[in-house]
Amino acid sequence: MSGGSVAAPRRWGRIARRARRIAPLILLLLVSLFLFFFITARVVRGIKEARNNAQVRNGAAVGVRPWMTIPYIARAYGIPESDLYAALNMTATERTRRAPLGALAEHNGRNVDADIATINVLLVARHATPNAPIPQQPPLPPKPPGGNP
């Protein structure tokens, strides 16, 4: 009996030593996995944001989201705030300037998707109409006499 009772503490001692060696490795693995997924999520988000910004710069009205405020949309798309408020039949107050589209729609009992569609129609119409006059093409130089140059 005494041999079995001495072997049990030794066995538990070995297990405890192994656990002390393995625990930091498991912790390191968990931290590494967390960092990997965190960095991957940031990279994917950055790629999506860059793609969206490129589309917005090209004039596509794809960037309007419910979290955006009317002043933000006005700055991002170069449209006067007054035109956006007029399209949505709203008045410009401090509350409407600070509230995102989703909150404005919820507070006023409106459909946020309909408001976004209205803004998209306005943005497409504004980008289709040039703001500056189109420069005239210079006249072509006259052809030299006598045929091909």
C-alpha cells in the first residue's frame, strides 16, 4: 500500500510540471489567434472602405448609410446641406444636424430606406449635371497643303 501512495503524489507532481510548461504555450496560442483575427478583420475592413471610397470618388452614390449625418453626406458628396434637407422635407436644426439618418427616420416616423433612396436620387442627379461649364475643344490645326505631311 505504501508503494501506491508514494506513486500517486509523484504522478500528480509530473502532471503539474507538464501543466506549468504547457499553460504559457496555450496562453501564447490564444493571444496569437486573437491578434490574427483582429488584424485580419482590420485589413478586410480597410479593403472594403478603400473600395467604397474609390466608388464614391468616381461618383457612384453607394456610400450613404443610416449612421451618416446630413452634414457628413453634404461634405462627402459636395452637395449643399440645404438641398439635402429640402429633398427630405426637413428643417435644419441643431438636432437634425447631429442626428444620423437612422435616428432621424425613427424619431420622425419615416422609412430610413426611403430617405436613403431619396438622397441617392439627388446625388445621382447632381453628379449627372456638371457643376462647371465644359471647356470647348480647341479647333484642329489646318491640314498642310499638298497632301499628307
